[in-house]
Amino acid sequence: MVLAAGDEFVAPGTKDFFLPPIFGSVTKPMVLLVLSIFIIGAFFIAATRNLKLVPGKFQFAAESLYDVGRNSIAREQIGARDFRPYVPLILTIFTFILVNNLFGLIPVVQFPTMSHIGFPLAVSLLVVYPVYHYAGIRRHGLVQYLKNQTMPPGAPWFVLPLLIPIEFFQKFVLNPLTLAIRVFAAMFAGHLLLLVFTLSGEYLLFAGGITVVVAPVAFIFAIALTFLEALIMVLQAYIFALLSASYIGAALAEEH
């Protein structure tokens, strides 16, 4: 597909992320979201069906993912005493964000689900946000938890009237929003850049004349950006899970 109006190249934009419904009101991102759940479930079932002392490829990959979620993220951020109950959640968040990000590199699919702000917001506001606040309230009680979150120890009393609203806004409003916006912005910007270089290369290739010579440059940039985007997709999934675990750890901690 070349985005052109007459002889002029029309750069891709926000409108290209709003795909038409496949059937009814169901869109491609919705289908990919559900598909990711089946892919993750099928992968772990297949990998753990016949566990061996010397792991095969699937078992090794599953164990590596589990090690990242359990030890590199949950244990480090939540703490050795409290991390175990939250390992399934952190591992699920990490793999869920990862698969939906990697959809942007798969031929034919080629759409990172998290480039729609609603999906990372749903994970942040409906999953991570209530879990870490519930964990903190259950551990400390409502009053003590609010005190831990809004009144840093050692803060002078005269700055508390200014500090408490700032801390409250950060912990209860800003944190869940920035958690979602971070992965959304990275996926949206990366996919948009890939569209720009790919479609501009195609346009230059078929426009004729001297522009044919420039077209390979655009394709080279598109290929380089694809590898960079793959790295960013993995990093953003890791960062999302890491921050989720750090919020839980901070909620459980005795002090701010």
C-alpha cells in the first residue's frame, strides 16, 4: 500500500492506527489481544507438559521467562520475603505486554497492540493499580498506608502541607498513567517511524525518475529501525513489569 494522493506522498499518521472493524465492532487489535492470551497459554502448557532434567528448547525458553519474572523482577523489586505470591502476576504482565508488542514485527499481523492507549491503560488501571494499593492497605491498614505513601519519613512538618498533595497525586494518579503512557508512546512512535520509512521507500521506488536511487536508503533505515524496535519492544515489556513490581514492593514496604 502506498499512501499517495495523486503524485504527492501522504505521510502516515494517527489515522492509520484506527483500523476498520473485521466484523461488527471487533477490530484487529481486539483480536490480537485475545490471540495473545491463547499464544501465551499454549506456549507454557506445551513447554511444561513433559518436564525434563535436561530441558528442551521450549522448556528452556519457558524457564528463562519464568526466571526473569521471578528472580530478575519480582524478587528484586518486591523483596525476598513477600515476592512469591506476586510471581504469577508479574510473569503474566511481562509475557502479555511482550507478545502484544512483538505482534508489530510479525508479517501480515504487523500491529503492536499496545500502540492503542486503551490497552496499556486497562492493564495499568484495572490490574496493577488495584493490586498494589490493595496489597499495601492489607499490610498496613488504610490510614497507615496513606501515611506511608504521602508522608516521607524525615520530612520537616512545615513542608507536609505542600508535600502530601504532591505525593498523593504522584502515587494515586500519575504512577498508573505514566506506566501505561510509557509503553504506548514507545510502540506508537516506533510503529509510525517504520510506516514512514517503509511507505516512503515504496513511493520513491514507484514514483519513477531519480527518486528510484533514493528508495533503497529508506528501506535500509526501515530494516535498521525494525531491529531497534524489536529491542525496544522487549525492553518496554520488561520495564512495565519491573515498575509494576516496584509499585507493589513500595506499597508493602514499612516506609516510603
